[in-house]
Amino acid sequence: MKNKKDIYQGFEQGPIRPPSESQSLLIRFTRNCPWNKCLFCPVYKGEKFSLRSVENIIKDIDITCNYLNKIIENTENNKQIDQNLINKIFNDSKNKDRTAFNAALNWYFTGMESIFIQDANSLIMKPDNLIYVLKHMKKCFPMAKRITSYARSHTIARIKPDIMKDIADAGLNRIHIGLESGSDKVLDLIKKGCTQEMHINAGLKVKNAGIELSEYIMPGLGGIDLSKDHALETAKALNKINPDFIRIRTLAISPRTLLFEEYEQGRFKKSSDFMMVKELKLLVENLNNITSYIKSDHILNLLEDVQGKMPEHKEKILRVITDFLEMEPEKRVYYQVGKRMGVFRKTQDLSDITLLKKVKETCKLYNITSNNIDSIIQELMGRFV
Ligand code: SF4
């Protein structure tokens, strides 16, 4: 079980987690992404994938668990936790790992309900090792109601159904998959390394194992040329999978990606915000016979209130989308700018005169109009990711 090359250098944390895991304890099982080829993804570029040894993952879990137990012990009987007590707990502890201590402390303050396994695809671990560390983690943190990991469909497709069930029994109860698109043409274009069929098989396997499933979709990923195919084929795949959650994460082209080069050279024709919202409308219109919850929980999304349970909220979601598409062009520009400035969250915020005034002043200052809004949005979003 021991990976001789993996020298322990203290408690580790990876660079990202999904927005829905903001209150989770982050435990790193693997480093970076074993695929690392998706054209739109800047996260692990230049970083090499590696497996952490079981021994080192266990060390991270144990250190965090010891700190957590000390924090709980010291705060029993409603004792007030202040900076002095925090310093005392840390100084009295045998280990002196500030990152692990802070992870335990944050988790304590956020209710100790969920754990997120990092990084991009820890299901690539040998199943025996994965099951072993999951069981150990469950034992150390019995209060955790949810244990989640990112995973690639390609990896899940290779795991036998009974092994997937064992992984679920060991404690993994939610998986986030970057479906991105159900269109084989788009998947090929962005080098996702899997097909619609693989996505469907993997999604169904996760669900059949009793694990909750989130599928991330990416409006705009097919560019202008494949927009329709992207919307229709993604809806088709989602209709077959019926994931628990469909999470929207709008395309933003970071200068650190290979897709940026394609875009700069004119080979990838990026859809405008308006086109992406139209594409999202087509996708939602074609979602049928599913009970998924649609979530728009990423800062890059233009319409935060495209949220709700299918099928009962389908009409409400489509109304939000149509309201944006039918706005006067000038008002639409104000909303786009305000949303990306973090001033607006929802289209209704346009009726707040103070907020609108702020956005209008910005548009005037930088001469933002319906003629240049698309290039400005690309610049803003590219800088953000
Ligand atoms: S599989 Fe995920 S983390 Fe890896 S390159 Fe693709 S999008 Fe990025």
C-alpha cells in the first residue's frame, strides 16, 4: 500500500473545490489531474499528476482528527472559543501543522457536515486503497454526513459495478462529474477524452451504486458552430442519466488555456452571452422526464436564478431565461456588466436604482455599449478564471 516515492511533507490541500463544498473539510487523496488535456481547463496546467501514498493520506486524516478532537474537547460545556484558546490548543498539541489545524478549526466552525476529497479524479486510485482510506476517514469523522469527490466518466466507466457499490458502502456518497457536454462533436473538440455513451454509462453506474450524482454542464463550450448540437445532445445525455443535480458553469476562456489560442486564432468562435443564454434555453426546453435539481451556483453564470427542480420548476426557469432574452439591449448590457462586477445577482436587481446608477456610471466611464460588450465580457471573465 505504501508509495515509496511519496515523501510526507505535511498536510496538503489542492487548489480547488466545487462552490457547493465551501464548508467542507478538504482531504487530498491525489494530486492534480491524471488527464489534464481539456482545452478549456486552466486548473492543473503544468502540474504533474501523482498518487499520494495511503500512509500519507492517513497521516493527514489523523492529524486533522487529533486537532478536531482537541477543539471539541476544549469547547465542551459551551466554553467560548477565542484567539487565546485557539493558540493554547495549537501550542499544547503534539503536532505543529498550522494548515491541518486551520482545516480542522474551519470545519468545526462550519458545522462538520461534509468532506471533499481532492483533487480532480481520486477514483483513479486502486479501489482497495480508496476503500481503505474512505473507511478510515469515516471512522475518524463519524459526524460527516457527506463525502464527495470529483471524478471523470472515463475512470468510472472502468470500475466494476460491484466495486462501485463497495466504494459507496465505504462512505463516498456524492460524485461530481464534469460532463461539460453530451455532444460527441464538442467532447472531441475540447479533448474531454470521453463520449456521450461513456458519460451515460458512468452516470448510471454512480446512481445505481446509491451515490448522489452532480453533472456539470458548460454553456458556450461548442462555440457558435456547435451551439445547437451542444444543447440538444447535452439534454439527451442528461435525460438518460437523470442526475440528482445539473450544475451550470458557463464557459470562460482563460488566457492560460489551449482554447484561448484557438479563440485568438479565430478557430474557436466564442458565443456571446446572449447566444449562450439562448443555448441554455434550448437545453432546458429539451430536458424531459427527469427529476434533477438544476443549480446555477457558479460565479461565472449570468443568470443565478436559473435554479429549480425538474419538472415542476421548468417553466419558471424558462421564464427567467426568456426575461433576459427579451430585455431591451441597453438594459441587457447594464445587467451583463452589473452581474460581472458583482453588483447584481439576479435580473430583478435592475430595479434597484442605487445599484443601477453605479453600473450606469461604470458603463459611461469605460464607454461600454452593446457594440463592445462581448469583448469586454471575454476580457473580464478570462481574467477571473
Ligand atoms: S478532467 Fe477536469 S481537471 Fe482534468 S483537465 Fe479536464 S476539466 Fe480539467
